[in-house]
Amino acid sequence: MATDQLSAVFGALADPTRRAILERLVRGDATVGELGAPFAMSQPAISRHLKVLEQAGLISRSRQATTRLSHLEAAPLREATSWLAAYREHWEQRYDQLGELLAELSDTEET
């Protein structure tokens, strides 16, 4: 994943409203009205959130007759998760090393 794309994904995920919209889209495609219903904000505000999500590649939008549906795109989330996984592995190894060092220090103090 290109760094700019990764930045766009994390930027989009930084907002709790956009995260809630993605959580709703896990259950299936939805209209702007359906996505905006839980929030105390205007339809244009919801549309701006959708635009950010679309630019980050996290959703796609399509038309069915006169209805415009938003659809969750999982690939950018998988790629962001993979990027984070490398850091998780690094820190888990560091914690293991710290645990070993603490055990050695504890053994040294006991003798």
C-alpha cells in the first residue's frame, strides 16, 4: 500500500463518525439517509464523511435506480492491518526480551 494511501486510510479512521459508518456498512450496503440516521448532523455533513471514506478507498458508491448506496471495501483495512502487524510483532518481541531481562535480574537478586 502506498504511503499516501495508508495516510488517507488512517486519516479517515481517525474520526469516530467515519468509524461508526464503517461499522454500519459491515452489515451491508446503505443509503446516505440510513448511514446518517444515528447522528445529529445534516445530510451534507454525512456526505462529506462519505467522501473522505471513498477517497481513502474504504467505501465505494453505486446507484440502484434513484438510490445511491455505499459499500464497504475491505482491502484497505486489510492492508492497514498488515502494516500494523509488523509493529505489533516488534513490540511483542521487545516485551518478551524485557520479561527475560527481568527474570534474570530477579534470579541475580535471589542469589
